[in-house]
Amino acid sequence: MITGRRGNRNWGKLLPPAPSVLTEFEMQVARLGLKRSEYSASVALRRWCERNHSRVYVPEWLLDEWGMHVETSFGRAV
């Protein structure tokens, strides 16, 4: 009597690449239709970053250019 083979039949096979996921910042840039060279001049992007820079990823070079600082404290102050 022959039984089914044991083990993982996919052992050693390459996995398909994982799909890339856009950050909130990248989605906002796409909504606004901006190129990287236009980021710092965009008033709409700057306003969005002012509201969200402590909550979502924004490139550090852009924060530095606009003089924004990320809040690093979480929770309530003691």
C-alpha cells in the first residue's frame, strides 16, 4: 500500500514576490499628482503633512526642509 508523500512539496521553491504596499504619504502624493521635485513647493502637501506628520510616515528630508518635528511621546504625560 502506497500512502501520500509526507512533507512540504513546495520545499525549496521560490516564493512569488510580495505585493508592494503604498504608504499614506505616497498615496497622498499620487492623489495630488506630484513629482518628487514638486513636494516641497506644494501647499496642499505641506498642509496634509502638518496634520499627519506625527501619525504617518513623511520623508525626513521633507520634514527638515519645512522645519517640522515629529512628536515621539505616546500616551499621556506623567
